[in-house]
Amino acid sequence: MPASTPSPDNQRPACTGEAHAPFLTRLRTGAHLLEAGCGTGEDLHYFRELGYMVTAFDASREQASAASRLCGQPVRVCHFNQMHSVVPFDGIWASASLPCLHEQELAPVLTHLASLLKPGAPLYCSFPHLDGAQSTGSPEGDYPLRVCLDEAGLRALLAPLPFEPLRLWCAEDGVNGRWLHALLLRQP
């Protein structure tokens, strides 16, 4: 990772939990990533600065416009289940976006995201931790956080899905509370 490109991990410690490095080690140079729920584009910008090709979407037209302005590329406006691709992605980054769904939407959305990934490819996601999350708002303040999970809850959610949890860990800060982070691998 180039030293000249600072990681957004330093700006949102609870929300990203120093996840960029373990995610990026699973990718080849020039990989094609999907950023699922890109918000205003900080991670999109970071991945592009590192030389990755990134397709990004957000459900909010305002957030997608802000991300597009920051990164100089089009950002799709759509929901998770509306995202489709002919060619599978080398990795998916879903930082703090899945908790905005309703609980009953999580398994179908994760299954859909799995269909967009190459076998063995990583998916990173994060959730407010059940034992320490802030109760309202989100790190960006634009989306309601509807789902909080602990490690057991995430493992139960993933059990029937085509993902293998590679690493689960927690991080917290005074602004965003405690968050659960997961690096998952798409099973064949």
C-alpha cells in the first residue's frame, strides 16, 4: 500500500476498524472492486488512489453525487438488490452500509452480494455492535442504523450463506461506539 495515500481508517476508527489492510491483502493488483453503499466516497477515493478499478453505488442520490464529485467517476444510485454485473467482482467493500437494512433483508442481500463476487473473493462489512452501538444515526448521519450484531449473531446469519468468516473483530471510538467488523470469503 503506498505510504502517500492515507487510509480512511484513521478518520473513522470504529467504523472501519483498520479493515483496509486485511481486505487489500486478499486482492491482486488492479482488482475490480464493488463499493456497496459508498456514502460520500472516502473509501472509493482511497481505493482508486491505490490503483483499483471501483464500481460504486449508494441508495442516496445526494451521497452518490458527493462521491462522484470527490472521485471524478460515475456512482450508481440503487439499492443492494438492484446492483447487477455481468462480470463478478474481485472484492466487495460494504463499510457501515448493511446495518441500514431491515434485519429480514440481510440474508437475501448478502446472498445477492455473493452472486456478484468471484469464488474465494473477499467481502468486508461492519455493523454496530450489539453491546455498545450508538442507538440512532450512522457514521455519516444520513441513514438509520436498523441492525446491530454481535459475533454470535453474525455467525448465525452467515451459517446458511455462501460465505466463510475469515476474520471477525471489534473496534470503537467515542463518536461511533463499538462496531463489529467482518472479512468474509465467498465460498465456491
